[in-house]
Amino acid sequence: MALALERAGVAFGGFRALHEIDLTVEPGQVVGLIGPNGAGKTTCVNVLTGFQRPTCGRVSLDGRDVSRLSAHALRRAGVARTFQAGRLFAGLDVLDNLACTGVGLGLRRAAAEQEAEELLAWMGISDLQSRPAAGLPYTDERRVAIARALMGRPSYLLLDEPAAGMSEKEAADLAALIRRIAAERGAGCLLIEHNVGLVLSVCAHVVVLDGGRVIEAGGRAAILGSKAVREAYLGAHAEAA
């Protein structure tokens, strides 16, 4: 049981965005993916979620090759994601943002609304359900985007820079939420972040990309002790940790 990239590569013309990447996320596990801008992090997420097909290698879902499945088909198969921009339906309120996702996944309207209400309560943001999505503060927008991604109880959740722009307190609250998603809902989570402290506090295993290649993978000690990682990305963060 796992969502995985297996020697996956992506080329855009003569430019290779990913070079034979191996990456695995298991149910209930939180894996971090870090690296400098342009390292290939979002491309990895796009490949894993069907928004970009690999040029070589494959994407596997619980042992099945799903490299050719569309983003919609992968979502129905249990692979959900958020985006760097919230991408909420601005013309709808929060409850309808979640309910629309439920209907798109095959639920009847009443069942979708019930799941949406239960999910918002589980996250502690029921007070937002009647708020217009277009007027939400930035942090609430991010939380609603995660709630929407959790509709249908996906087996895997990929979070693309969910803490961008958050304060230290807000990032700590996000870390607690991610731990709950893995522990209480059993979802495997891939956390893509520039907030290195957040990643190292939540993830038992971290993969570091640079130039579309994996330059290090392991736990906190391995990441902070890696010269290649310090040179490529962490710099002063590693020295101060």
C-alpha cells in the first residue's frame, strides 16, 4: 500500500525537470519534500496527481501503474492535493466549496453537505461554513483548501506549500493538523514546503531535490548533517538548527 514515483523522469523538450526520481508515501506516513526554487518539487506533485505524465518511469498506486490516469481519475482513486494558490470557488461559500467536491466524487448533494459539515467540525472551522470563499483571510483559505481536499476521505494527500505566508503560530497549528490527518484519518501525506523547520518537525522522512534530482533522503539528522543539502538549500538554517 503506497503512492510512489518509480524512477520517474519528466522532460520538456531538451530540459529535464526530473531525473529518475524514487519517492514513496505510505498510508499514515508524513513525508517531506524540500529543495530550492526550481528543484522540481511541484513537478513531482503534478506527476503524482495526474496533472503531468512522466516521460520515463512510472507512478504506482498500491502496486498498480497509474501513470496514464487523468487527474480526475486519480482523485477518485484516492489521491488528493492542494495547490500553492488556494483555488477555491470564489463565488460559493465554504460549505458549498466542499459539497461541490463531494458531488464531483459521486455523492448525492445531501450526503456531500453532511460530509462537508462533519469535516469542517473535525477541523474546528465550522464557523467558516457560511462565509463566502472570496472574502476569507489567507490562512483560513489555506485551511478550507485542505478541508476540500479531504472530501471523500482520500488515502493520500499532497500539500503544495500550505504554510506559505503563515506566521510561526499558524505554521505550528498547521503541523498539528497534518499530524491529525495522518494519525486519525490514516492518510499518507506528502508535504512540499520552504518552511524547513515545519517539515523537520512533522516528517519522519524527508526527500531533498536539487536540479530535478534527489540529493538526500532520510530523517532529521540525515538532512541536517548532509553537506549537499546545506550547499543546495538549507545554508544558515542547518547551521542554526
